Amino acid sequence: MSDSPFFRRLPGSLRAAPGLEHRVWRRLPALLFWGTLLPLLLAGLNHWLAPAAAPDAPLDGAVLLRDFLLIGWVVLHWTLVLTVAIGCFIVRVMKGPAYVADGYPLPDPGKRG
């Protein structure tokens, strides 16, 4: 990878030790799983405990309201986990080794135009 013109490490750059972001990054899959499963179990329990109605009757409004609240909770949870994952990824990349930036010719300060 050191021969690639795209990823040349800066000589003498060091990697920082992983910190809190590494522990959070490793727990995110479990947080995503349990944060999705628990509201879905509550929705199932909500339907199971709902009063029995005729098979062709529409669902009770309170049951539907709780379903929509739980769906909103799951979507909010996913967006929070995604936001934390992006933050952890950025910190992990910033703690990695430094790379040489692309060189480009600077404009001549004597020339205007």
C-alpha cells in the first residue's frame, strides 16, 4: 500500500490508541438489534393483549396509535445509531495514520490575472 500514489503514509506519523469510540463501535450492532427487537416485541404484545374483535372488523384506534408510536421509536433509534456510527467512524479515521496530501502547483504571486 505504500507504493500506491493514492495512499502514501506521512513518514513518522503515528496511530492514536483507540478510546471510547472503539468500545461504542463494537457495541453498535447489539444496540441496533436489541433496540429494534424490543419495540417489535412490544408491538406483538400489544396486538396479543388487544380485545378480540370480529375478523373483518378494523383494528382499534388505540392499538394502531401504539403501533405507530413503536414504529416511530424504531426509526428514531435507527437514525441515532447511524449518527453515532458515523461519529465513531470519523474519530477512528482521524486517529489513524496521516497520509501525504496531493501536491499541486501554487499560483505565482507576481502574476495577476
